[in-house]
Amino acid sequence: MAQNDKTRVTVDIYNRNYTIVGKEDSNHVNLVASQVDQKMREIHETNQQLTTSELAVLTAVNTMNDYMKLKEEYAALIRSQSKKEDK
């Protein structure tokens, strides 16, 4: 992929600017960054003693947990759909 095919977007996550470079549309990148920022702030509200690094790790763990649950639900849905089609 050529450098010209990449999108460069600067986002604000938990009061820090990050430049994200990738294939995704800038609106998508901004939405993802906004969700990360929101999750970090939610976690911070429940435990204000966390360092930014600890907060980032907990945000990643929470996000991966949500992702894995959705992945499992999707797999179950596909299995269910396959069973219906086999009938």
C-alpha cells in the first residue's frame, strides 16, 4: 500500500493528542478515539487514584473483554443460522 493511501488523523484521548495513520476513514478514527476517551473517563470516575498508564491498561482490558464477548455472540449466531439453514 502506498503512503498516499493512508489517512492521517490527530485525535484527543484523555487530554493527549495522538496522530493515527491507517486505512480507516477519518470519521471512523475519530469515533474510535472518542469511545476510548469515554471509556477511560468512565473508569477514572470509579477509581481516581489510577495513573494514566493503569487507566490505559484497564481500558484495553475492558475493551478486549467486550470484543471477545461480541465475537462469541457472533459465532453463536452464525451457528444458530447454520442450523436453521440445514433444516
